[in-house]
Amino acid sequence: MDFRRRCCLHVSVPDGSRDRPDRFIFHIAFESDWRAAERDGEYRVSTRGKRLEDVGFIHAGFEHQVLDVGAAFYRDAPEPLAVLVIDTGQLDVPVVVENLEGGDELFPHIYGALPARAVIEVRPAGVTSAGEFVISRPVAPEPSP
């Protein structure tokens, strides 16, 4: 796959650049999928109801996009949600910022499995009865056995 043809920005973070705003990207997950990924060591869900193998990448967003995406696509979520905070510096697969839907807004896509170690924070999330997507306080990671 030729990433350069479609890529507007390839997120790559050299050592020592921890203050870059694009270093951290976000993904909305069902809590059960994330718990399975913690157990298995990697996350392979692209988006609601589709796996990495079906789509070819994992959908993600920048922080300012999470609330709108959550309200649009998870309004009727049948189980608890979590927002995964992903450190792109911990990825060994490409992250391509692009729009594949024909609009103007660009979203980061992770072209490969997401290693659980790259998720630096898990934020519980959900949808209110008014349809507003809300993110709760961060959850401290559970100690490794």
C-alpha cells in the first residue's frame, strides 16, 4: 500500500519530542474489547463492529474530535465505552492522517495492530440520555502481575 499518495501527514515522533500535539491520538473502544486487548497484548478493532482485518486500519482521532465522533457513532452503545489515549511514539506501524470519506476533516488511522503498551491512559466514557458523549476521569492502569 502506498501511504505517501494518500497521506497528508505521517505522524512520526522522534525521541525527545514529547510535547508535540500530534504525539497522542485517541480511539473509542468498548471496554470488553479493550480488556481482551490487555490480556492478548494488542488491540485489533478498527471501529464499532469492524476489525482491523476488515478495514485495514484502526480508526482514531485527535482530542478535539473525540466528543463528536462518540456522539455520532456510539449513541446507542450496548455496553460501557472507554477512550484510549495512544502514544504514537510507542507504535511500530504507520499512522496516516487522512480523510477517506471525501470531507475536509482529517483523522489519524493506525495501519496495524495497536500494542497494549502504547495505550497510556484509559478514560471511561458513555452517552447521556440526551445523546451527549461524555468522558469520565482517567482510570489508573492496573498493576501488571
